[in-house]
Amino acid sequence: MDQHAVDQGLTLWELQAEAADPGKASWIKRRVEQLEFLDTRAVRWRTSVDFIVPDSAPKIRLGAHDFWLVPVTTFPKRNLVAFDLRDEYAAAMCLPTLTETTGMLAPAVVWAATVLLAPQPLPPGLSADMEQIIAAEPDDHERQYAPFAAAGAALDVMQCQQRLDQVSRRMAGRLGLANIRHVLEWCKARWRWKREWADAQDALTEAQESLRIARKKMAGVEQCPECPNNDLADPTCAQHGLVEPEKCRRCAAYRLMSDTDFRRQVEELAANFVVHVAVPSPPGSRLIVKWSSEQPISFWTRKSLWRRLGQSLGLRCWPVDVFIGGRGGIHHLEVAAPPGVDIVQIIAEPAVATKPGHGAVRSRGLSPHVHIRVPATPPTRYRATILVRTSRQGWLTASWLVAMLIAVIMGFGKADLPVLFPPNAASGEAGTAATLLLALVGVIATWLVRPGEHPLASRLLEAVRILMLADVAAVLVGTGDLVLHRMTKPLPEDLWLILFWVACVMAGFVTLARVFPVAPPERWGNKGWPGMLMDKRGGAR
């Protein structure tokens, strides 16, 4: 093992830990990220990092010049689209290749595993597996990562079960002390307990599902016949020394994943690439590095069919999650919505349970550009939920006015007013009402097509557009009746009664879409399937 590569990898590992350590002065001062929606499937990220080159930054020689390596961020393991890396003067910067980065990080991880398992050696092939995990994408190292994933899932199940038991015991004792003089406090405490217990139960269910999936992927991993812990359902083999770790790769993975720092590093490197920039300035220099890239995005889809319908009708916000913070320095997030879309609110919550005082950070918007800042003190990552909706101005207001006008015209038709429906009109003449209705069809068609509208604004109110098409169909039916029906005869009351109620229902839904949502929806009890820009393990972009 190359000791120089091990030292460089450990130094870069320590620099990442120092940046996120709240007890030390971080060498990263500020991180500003700008998110711009391109369409319904992609966003453009622009990031700038203000930092001081650490004194312990590894020094490398490229050509005739010296450079210092600095780990500024991580990216999910996928192809980067429209990636651009610049310094504060807009000059291109040197970026080590994947092979060079892996050559520094893999030896450090293998060395750390050797120290943790000492005095026993690593099981045969485990070091090669860890190198493959760091260098390859998740689909290419699934077999090698299976023992580590199963061990982490088993540990999560144990921790979630302990958390659920603690919540149940603690809150049950506190609620039992309530009396009739503190009914209001008892009700508030019970409501908080139910939310806390539900969150703990959801975390346990998710961990158990992850363990079930990890067990299925363990089928192709060789196992020790003497080890009673082949499925990691009860991790006692590694804890009680029933078998030597060098005889069982699964037990070795469990012992390694039991170490918090090692697990955090392995999980991050399994899902993300670390970005090391080579800066020509010596330690102590203050620099700004900027980069941009395009990344896929997906909005939440609600579990309930009615809630999903409510989203499409504009009664609920459309949320999307991103991870921010936890990398050192003050973290700023700026979100720019496209024309026709408003950002209702940004809610940044700790991704994991933290100490009291590290609660959610909120930034209200109802505007196309909203900014939020999370402090640099907590080491945890924040999950920022961006809630968007279609702007009330423009298409929505025009559609609402047209829908109300259609309802009024249909009401006149139901009442058979002689002003709009002259009883003595000549046969085959449509009259004023038919002309007005045909004009409305043209106005509605103009507003429905909207060729220059942003795709995101079109998607957010997809159901409302379908309703407007139904309103157009009702107008066409009424117009056809006026054109083809002999005006000397009474209008068909049943037909116009149906058209009137259809128009009223459509106008009501469009009115609700314009009024709501007036407040962000509650996450608890309706979490749905979150759409994230980042890996669930918390890796940065």
C-alpha cells in the first residue's frame, strides 16, 4: 500500500470533517447555491464557495507549478451535464480525474478498515471491494456494497426501534401526570407525542424495508457456514466473537459499519464523487470557486389519489426536496422560479434528529425569487422543501374570468332570457348568444394553447386545463344547439340545465385553484414519495 497516497487521502478526509465540525473554525466561510428551474424534469445549479486554503491541504506538482488540493463538494455518481468550473476571475480551474481521486481516497479507506479490524486482517477480497465501491457507480458495485448496505440497515433498525421505545416510555410517563387543571397542556403534549411517535414509527418502517431489500441483494455474496448471522437479522456474530472476522465478510462489514465515521465516509463515497479542486494559491489564501451544472429533478407525488388530484387542481403546493448545509460555513440557497410560477415557501428541516434549538428554518415567498439561509453551527444536513404553485396572475386569472363568464351565459340560457335568445328570431339564425359563445371559444382556445408558457407552469395546473377543455366542450354544445335549433321553438330546458351546472362546477374548481393554496401543506401524515435532487444518504450535489 502506497503510504503517500494513504496520507493524502486521510488528509482530504480530515479536511472534509473539519469543514463540517462546529467545534472548529471552518476553512469554508460561505456557500451560496442558486437553483433555476429549466423545465419539469431538470434544474440548473450554480454554486459558489468562499473558503481559505487550509494549511494541511495536500500539495501536488503539475508541470512546473505547485497546486494544493481542496475538497469543495461532492456530486452524485452520474454523468455531469453542462458542468463548468471557474474561479472568481472566471478562469477555468484544474480538476483531478476520477482515477486520480480514487487513487487517493481508496487507500485511505482500506487503511482505516485495517485499523478498525486489527489485530485480525481484512477478509480476502474486501479491500478490492472497497476500491470498487469508491471508483464505480452504484449499479456497478451493487454486489460489493451489499454487505455494507445490509450492515447499515441492520444498525438503523436497531436504532429506530430503540428510539421508538424511548419515545413511548418517556411520553407515556409524562402524559400520566396530567390532571384536569391542565387539560389544554395535556392535549398539546398528547398531540406532540403522537407526531413524534408517528415519525419514529415511519423511520422504523423505512429502515425495515431497507433491510429487507439489502437481504435480497445479499443472495450473491459468499457467506461463512459457521456464522449464525448470515441474514444480519440479529447481529450477534461480530459482537460476541462467535467467528473470526477474517472468516466472514459480512461480520467484518458489520464491525466496520458500527463505526460512525467510517460508515459516513463509505456511504458517501458509494453514492457520490468527491470534487477536489487544485488551486495555485498557497495555504492561507482566500478564494472563491464557482461551478454550475444541470441536474434532474422530480416533484413529490402524494400517496392519496385525492391529494394528487388536489395538487393538479391547484389546491395544494407542489414540493421538491434538496439537501443543504452541513458542509461548513453559512449556507445560502436562492431559488428562482420561471415566469408564471410562484414559490410559496421554503422549509429547511434537519435531515436527522438534532439537539433542541436546531429546528426548522422557514422563508415565506409568494414570489418568483426566494432566499433562505441555514446557520453554520449544526453539523447536520438540512432538507429544504421548496413549495411552488402557479402564479395567480396571467393564465389562471384569465381562465377564472372566462369560466365565470361561461357560467353566467349558461345561466342566461337556462333562464331563456329574451334579450339573448329572441323568441321570434328567423329560422337558422344563431342570435346574439351564439355569436358571444363562439367568441368565448376563441378566447379560451387562445389562453389554453399559450405556446410561450414555461413547461413547469403548464404542469402545475394540468387538471385545471382539462377542466377548461371540458368547459370549452360545454360551450360548443350550447353553440351547436343555438345554431341548429329552430329559434321559434322553446330551448331544450334539460340540455341547458346540464350545461349550466357543468359550467358552474368548472367555475367553482377554477375559483378554488385561484384562491388556494393559502398555506403550505403539513408533511406529517402525508409524506408521499419525495422527489429529491440528492441521494437519500445525504450526499451533496
